[in-house]
Amino acid sequence: IINNYYCDANRLYQCISRDIPVIVGINPGLSDYVHTYNLGLITKDDGSNINYLRQVVRKLEFKLEHSMVNDFAEARENMAWEQNKSVFDLLG
């Protein structure tokens, strides 16, 4: 279903608001955002391969231990309602 492919999960925004790194699959909406702001890791699949997912979790743990640089503050600022108000004004 195309909606499932392009949708953003609220839990992503909850993690961003709490500075919690995330692991996302190949969903374009999520992976683009995570890549742009370096908010975690992106898997090569949809997360269905448990062994691969374990490897990604270990990789994230390693990055966190070795001061992973991220832009949570910038991500929060860009996703704020005030930044997107003009889009809603256009809609009506």
C-alpha cells in the first residue's frame, strides 16, 4: 500500500523531541529525514531480517559510544508547526 510506504510515524517525532536516535527502514519519508539530520541509522530493508536488524542495533550502539554527531535541535526547529504554517495557509 503506497500510504504505508510514504507515511511518517509519530514515534519518529517523539524520539526527535527527546534526542533519541532511531533506526528506520527504507521508507522514503522516514529515511530522508533521518539521513538529512543524522538522527540514527537506516536499514537496507524493511526490518524484517532480524539478524541484519541486530547488526544495525550494534552499529548504532557503537556510534553512540563514539559520540555520534546529530542535528536533533535543527530537526525539531524544522518540523515545528510555526515553520510549516505557510503550507497550511495555502490549503485553506
